[in-house]
Amino acid sequence: DFFFGFAMLFAAPVFSGDKSQSLIRAGLTISGMLCLAGLAGPAFGDMRLQVPGIIGYAFGFPLTCVLLARLLARSDESAG
């Protein structure tokens, strides 16, 4: 959760521009914050507190990857 969360937060500012890039930036930011919030589980010894982290990397990140793949496919078509 720690490194993955920070990686997503550091990658988020790269995407600025149109609506799809804004959605990717928001998805990376929200997923990263959820992953970092999931660190509370091991820190407090209550693994139920890790659920936000699981939501961040198991659901939020894959959805953001779909948006990212669509953006890259669109930019590849326009370049070719």
C-alpha cells in the first residue's frame, strides 16, 4: 500500500489537459489516497481498516488503467 499509493500520487500530476486526462488524474489520486489510508490496518492491528487500500488497488486502479489505455490508443491513432 505504501509504495503503490505514493507511486500513483506522484504519477497523477502528469495527466493534465482534456476531460479524459482529468479523469485519469482523479482516478490515480483517489486510488493512491485509498491505498495510503489502507496502511491504517497494519498500523493499528485491525485489518478491517485495510479495506480502503484494497478498494484502491483492486478496483480503482484497474478502472483508471482502462481510461489510460483508451487515452493511449486514441493518441496512437492520431499520431499514425
